[in-house]
Amino acid sequence: MTKPGRPLLKVQGLTKRFGGLVAVDTMTFDVHENEVLGLIGPNGSGKTTTMNLISGAFPPSSGSITMNGRRLSGLPAHKIAREGVARTFQLVRILPGLSLIDNVVAGAAFGHRKRWGLEAEQFARDLLERIGLGDQIHLPVGSLTYIDQKRLELARALASEPKVLLLDEWLAGLNPTELQDGIDLISQLRQEGRTIILVEHVMDAIRSLCDRCIVMNSGAKIAEGTPSDVLSDPEVIRAYLGDE
């Protein structure tokens, strides 16, 4: 595994308000090259909203997001994708009217690096093979199992060759066998030295995959450090389990 390098993505004072609700409250953190950063916390703590702000689904109310010194905050989602941010979603978003190949080609054509034609198709085939869908390339998308739909969405995100990959509860909804397969797949990405922000509730995955964790509660950061440090922090335990 490649060791974490220099700061790549910088989040400073990031805030998102929906009317009187502050969903994300002055969040500040860095993500380093080749780092897997876990973003954890109880339900409703602002994790997915933070991912939506980074990917451009929502504009921030205040604060900034920069990558390699270039400001991302305020850009539309498609331009942020071009800058090198790709993501998966809590609810799988694939293109059911397209083949597996064309789903992945869409990522290659519209992401950070632009690939077209035969080059994009071969690149998509190679990616599908790597993530375990090589023998299902010619099946209709609608016939895929849930984990294979997730694999397809991940392949489409990887096809853009992102600098930062956002995985929003990618392991959610998997049975125990699928869960281990999913952890193994993300572990392979970690071994490749990819830069990943991982929103996850599966603590075994957090412990085994993450270099560092940010813990959120009520929109704010309440802890930061290694998985073992933050998961033993009394404030984090209270956030998950309550004062009792």
C-alpha cells in the first residue's frame, strides 16, 4: 500500500444550511494523497451532505473546498467531476437502459480523463474484469444482483480516473458474504494507493480500511484520528450510544 502523501483535498469552514437547519457546521479537514479517510457518525449527522457538497450536488452556504489549490466549491457537479472527483451513492444509480460496457464508458467519456470510442470500450472491459464482472459483460443490467449493481456503479466511477473517490455507504445492504467481498474490493483500491473518502456504518470496514477517521455529530466534527483512537473516544461513544 502507498503511504498517505501531501494534502490533496482541503475542506475549510464548510457549512450547509437548509432554512433554519444547519446540516453541516463549519467542517474543516484535509484529505491526503493515497489516503483512505473514513467519514463516520450516527444517522443524520451530516455525512452524506458533506459528500454532496464535495461532489457538487449542493452548493455550500459558506466555506470552501479546494483540490490541488483549485477551488471546487461553487462549481456545478459535472465540472467537479472533470476536475477529478467521482462518487457512488447510497442508493445505487446505474443506467438500466445501457449495457454494462456502456455504463462504464459513460464514466470514461464524461469524467476527469476523456476516453472515446474503442479506447473507452476496452478500458471499460478491463475495469469490469478487475472488479469481478468480466463474465457478466453481456448480461442485461437488470439481471445483476445488488452487489454486482454496486460493482458496476463503482466501475463507472473508477472509469473517470478520479483523483478523489467518494464512496457513500457502498457496503450498505450486503449480506455477510457480499460484505466481505466488498471490503476486499475496497482493500484492493487501497492497495493501489487511491485517495478515498468513505462514509460507512460497518465498523469492521472502518477499522480495516481507513488510515484516519473524521467523526460527525449534528453536522459538526467531534473527533479526528486513527480508527482505534476515535472509536474509543468517550464523546464518539456518547454520540452513537447516548449518555446511558
